[in-house]
Amino acid sequence: MNVKITTVTKLTPQYSRTTTEIIPFLDTWLQGQEPRFIKKVKKIFEQAAVDKRYSIMSPEEVFNQTSFEDKNNIYIREGIKLATECLQLALKKAGWQPQELDYLITISCTGFMIPSMDAYIINTLNLKQDIVRLPVTEMGCAAGISGIIYAKNFLKANPGKRAAVIAVESPTATFQLDDFSMANIVSAAIFGDGAACALLSSQEDDEGPEIIAEEMYHFYDSTPMMGFKLTNSGLKMVLDVDVPKNIAQHFPGIVHPFLAKQGLRIEDIDHLIFHPGGKKIIETVELQFGELGKNIDETKNILREYGNMSSATVLYVLERYMERPTGTGELGLMLSFGPGFSAQRILLKW
């Protein structure tokens, strides 16, 4: 019994700005800071390899004093809307009806709501009353692949079923106006908002790349490396400067043993479907694979066009590969990193 990813669809929020358009807002935000510091911050934005980013809030809202409650209310309102519309687009693309879904996974780490996002989607789209629902939170950028792993395990145990994995993230809603730390600045420079939906199936007639293998990999004693600290003003970014270095140290253990279990080497992989964590992480990955003639061009393209949208971003990369002509038997390696610290891996076969 095979589990396949049949469809991937993305959806961006209503607001967008290029990096060039964001710079004047930095002048206002950094007013009163040392000129040398202001110059450094602008340089971080300009060299982040992000040309454009989308947001659930206008730049005026992002760069004004907005309370945690106000930002979270926007996150709830816009997040539910994005998730619902993105699922509708995916269902239409696949030719499925809402009532044909058996399992619904919603992913987000950039805001809070109880009941979770999936409850609202069930009511709005009148999904079946016995649908199994799973909200995935607090896993950050890694969760896009985590959600697919959870869906795959459900479908493997339940042949003939269908699942939807929806990731909706709004890192701009976590921006801290009173925080001039490098973590907050780098986060603002590389992150953007977005939504994506992947549909999976264990029905024989449904088509798409098959999930051959999946595994998680946990870095011991690395919990302080990345995450959010809950403060009175909202979610404050935690981002260790050594994240790229730690990834580089673990990289051989993340990739090669996973492939070896399937009798494969990295040379056998046709498509590298990697989460674009940021410019430095991309450079780290390229150093690992460049000599093998492999590239992560689509990963770089997504970062440039949208920024890092946390859990949704790897699905944007996957959509690019789902939409291009792919030969039968070609292999794809999906990889993402997130708080914990952890790496998530999936092996696909077309």
C-alpha cells in the first residue's frame, strides 16, 4: 500500500513589499539608534537574499506599536482565512470534494488560538463529522515535513483514505518593536508570511510522488538554539548564531545514513527539496553538495521570492518540483530544520 503526495498548493497574504520598499520603514523604527548600527541593520536586510516578502499585516501595522493581543487577533482572523482558502484551492486542483478528506493536519507556530485552526476549517467547509484532526504547533520551520510524516503514518495504517496538511505562518506578527537584538533583526530580514497545503492519499487510483521513507533526527542538548520566548509583548525570537555551524557538523549524519537504509547514496537523488532557513544555512548546504553536482536552486528561488515562511516554506519548494516534468523513478529528498533542535527527512519517488 503506497502513500502519495497528490497535490501541493500555496497561498500568499494580501500585503507584500520588496526589500527596497521596507528600508524606509527601518529608518522610522531605528530612529535614535547609532548611525553605525542603523547602517548595519540595513545591510543585514539588503544582504539577506530576500527580494520580497508577504505579510498578513501592512508595513504600517508591523512597524507600529501593536499589542500582543492585537497582533494575535490579526493572526487568528487572517490565518483561518488563508488556511481555508488554501485548502479549497488544493481540493479544486486535485478534483476532490471536502467530504472526501479523512484526516486534517494544521501547522502553525507564530500565534495562538483555541480551538485550533482545524476546527474552524471543518465548520466552514463542512468536512465530514468524523474527520481526524491534528494541530501541530511549536515545531517551527521543521513542521512542514513533520505534518507530512504524521499524515503518511495515518494513511499507511488506513488504506484508501485521504489527508490534508495545511501550514500557515505569520512571522511578521512576532516582530518586536522594542527588541534591537540581532535575533529579532535577522528574523525580520529573512522571514515572511505564507500558507501552503499538501494533499496525501492511500487510494490506489490517486497519483503523485510516493513517500518511500521518512525519519526525524534530533540534536541533543540544543534546545536553546532556536525558538520563541513568550513575553508580555509577544513571541520573541531566539536564534543562535551557531545554527549554521551546528547543522554543518550534523549534516553527514542527517543525510547519508538515512539514504543508506534505502540502499541509496546522495548521488542517486535527483531533486533536493530543502527548506530555505536563510542565506547562511543555504550556503552551508551548498558547501556539502556543490562538489557532487547537486543544486538547491529552487530553495534559493523561494527564499528570494517569499522569504522564510517557517513551516510552509518547504512546501513552496515542493510545489515547484510537483509542477515541473519529472521522470518515472526519479527520487527527491525533502529536508527541513527547526527548534529542538531537529531535522526532518522524507524520501520521495516519482
